[in-house]
Amino acid sequence: MNATVGADVESICRKCGDVWHVIVAMIEGDIAKVQCKQCNGLHKFREPGSEGAAKTTTVKAKRKTPTAAEKKAAASTKPKGHATIEPDLSKPTKPYKFSDSFAAGERIDHKKFGTGVIEDILDGGKMEVFFPDGRRVLAFAKSEPTLNTLKEARPAWLDDLKQAKVEE
């Protein structure tokens, strides 16, 4: 064969299956190593139609690990294009403030994200809001526990004891 380093040659790439390569190394006049023009992979020279080229169909492609965004998209069961809850159009749009409290179905106006619909109230003072450019989790003020619920859980004799100490 009359080839030199840097010349184009046909060889089968096991990585991408392309045939056009550049000669990278030669040993005693024979092509030793080539580089694929498609994927830039380096490998031994394999002539098309040879025994080594036939193995290309049995070699498995490398498995690409999913990115964090792909994992998140796969985990999300909510449709991306629209809100999962109908907005309450009878109420006006509220400006988003961390100090306010919100309910599912309300519309909010955020300075950065625009107008959105509250889809779900999550634990820890968070809410999931659908905006035109996607869903966001926003924080808001947790409601303070009411004293009435604490009084209901307290035994009545404790109130009597406290009242007796005040009278003394």
C-alpha cells in the first residue's frame, strides 16, 4: 500500500461506524493507527470488509449516563406545557411577597418570572408555582400556629391551677 501519515484512508470505526479516517501511525510501511474524522477516536486500522470490521456490529455503544436535568424531567409526572390546577379567576392577581400567605389556585405576579398559578403548597413554607417558562418552587411565610389549638390540647385542670396561683 502506498500511504503516508496524514493521508485519508477508509477504515471502520467501532465507536461511531464511520469509514473516513486519517492515518496517524505506520509501522514498516503498514498502517498501524488511524483517527476517525467523525468522532476523533483513535484505533487500529481495520480495512472495510475485513474480519476486524465485522465486529463493529457486535460492539455495544457506550451508555451515556443521564444528566441531572434528564433525571429531573423523567421523575416529573406533571405536564410541562400547562398548569395542573385551574386558576381562581374570581380573585385578583396578588404580588409575590415572602411575608404573605398563599393558597393553591391563586395567581401571583412575580417580578422576575411574571404571572403564575400556585399549583401546590409544599411542606416547610414552600409552594410550587407554574409560570409560562416552567415550574418554580418559591418560599413564603409559614402561618403561625394558632393559640386556640394549643389551648384545646391543654388539660382543663392546668387552667384551674394557674387561676388559683393568680388569686393568691
